[in-house]
Amino acid sequence: MATTTNYGWTTPDDTALVKDGASAIRTLGTSVDTTTKNLNPSTTLGDIEYRSSTANTNTRLGIGSTGDILTVTAGVPAWAAPAAGGQTTITTGSVPTNAATFTISSIPSTYNDLILVIDDIQYTADEGLRLRMNGITTSTYNSFFITTNSNTISSSLAADNAYAQYLRNASDLRNIWFFPRYSQTGAAKTGYAVGTEVIPFGGFANKSITAAINSITIFNNGGNFTAGTYTLIGVK
Amino acid sequence: MTKPMITIHNAETDEIITREMNNSEYTQYQKDKTNAEAEKAENEAKVTQKAALLDRLGITEAEAKLLLG
């Protein structure tokens, strides 16, 4: 009997009898069905396959848990939780150019720390960038910053505001805000901000927020944003 | 009157909604704006008062820092 080049499926010879055609087609169909299933063993949403040690037979890998990363274990792919200290991009986006306020909501509490990277944010009028956690608007935010401009250095403090401030100077093209232990409940929430040009260091705290931070609202009292991007990163 | 827009990015689903501020958000927005203007005016007044005081004392800012240092 003749066979196909790649998968060795049995096909009728040129001299085979017509009366044996149905049987030959059935045999070929069964072979195709078996090979296809061996190459595509998926059964469930999110499954992926990889080549096994047997030729033309793939192994099914079921989807991992939320936050898992694809790694290699004993020479084959496997899902695994990120190692401690690993960073995962939770979400990223462009600062809305038709809005005066934007909120990142439903922040998962599965990480230890948060990092929010803001690149080249601009607004119609610079009245400073402000921040709220969990939508809390009570006058319980304390902020400070240290600024270096030309050859001078100065600092400012602001207590009992309805927002954290001193997070960014208009000359700072990149700002990175850290929220250590943001998911810890029962503890006050603090953070610090690092800029690239004028505000090398600032910080904020709100002792009345003891729940995990699940939303961060950023706004500017001068008007709408006009440019910028943001990336929220979770740290294990 | 048209209220300012607000954008909400759901980090779990990646859904982004941009809509007009609701009444409570708009009230807070106006309150923040008033506070920011008052804060700015207060800071500007402090700078003016400082300059006037230095002028009355007849010393420069650097000399004042030296005295306080």
C-alpha cells in the first residue's frame, strides 16, 4: 500500500480495486483524524500545545493561574508564578487628551508593591499634578518634595490636603511613583515620587487609608491633559 | 453647561471609559480648583511678604539665610 510523505497515511495503490474504495477512504480518514487530534490535543479555553518527544504528537498545556508566567521546567514549557521581586506590567495606556482627570481602577491586590511610570505628561495649563488613592477626597494627604533648580535646592511641605501633590514639575519628562506595600490592609498608605529634571524626590502619605489601594486618580487643576503615557507595574 | 470629561481605565479588564463627570465628581473638581487657586494665591502672597520684609530689614535673601543658618 502507498503512504503519504509526511504522516505516512495509507492510500490506495494505482492498481487497487474500486470495490475497496470505501474502505480505503475510511482508513485514510481515520488516520487524518488521529494525526490532527495528536497535533491539536486542546480541550479547554486557554490551552496551548508544544511538541512532545514523540514525532507528530503534541502535548496539551492547560492555562495557568492569573499572573503566571510561561517558563521552562525539565525541558518543556510550564506556567509558574513569578519569582519574588519579579515585575509584571498590569496595564499601560495613553493619558486621555480630552479629560481633566483619569483613574486607573480595579487594581489587583496580588502584588506587594506598585510602580506607576508616567512619561511626558502635558496639560493645557500647568497647575501641578495631583493624585488620590481609592477616590478618598478628605483632607488627609500630606506631601513634601525636594527641588533642585539651577544651583539652588529647596523643599516644601503641604499638610492635610484633599490630594497628594508636588509629584511633578513641568520639566520632568519622566516620573516614577512608588507605592510600597499598597495591598497591605490595616496600614497607612505612603508613596514617593522620582522625577528626571527638577523634582528629584517627593513623598506623600495618607494615614486614614488603611485598605489596599485599588484605584489611583490623577488630575491637574489647570485643564485637560494634552499628552503622555502611563504604565502600571506590579512587583512581587 | 458641559462638564469636564473623566477617563477610567479598568486595570483588570483593560476597558477604558471616557465620560462626562457626574455631579459629585464635578463638585469635587470645582472644589479642587478653588483650593488650588487659593493655595497659589497664598504662596504668591508669601513671596511678596518675604520680599517686603527683606526690604524693610535692608538685607538680601542670601544674608537672611546666613542669619538663620
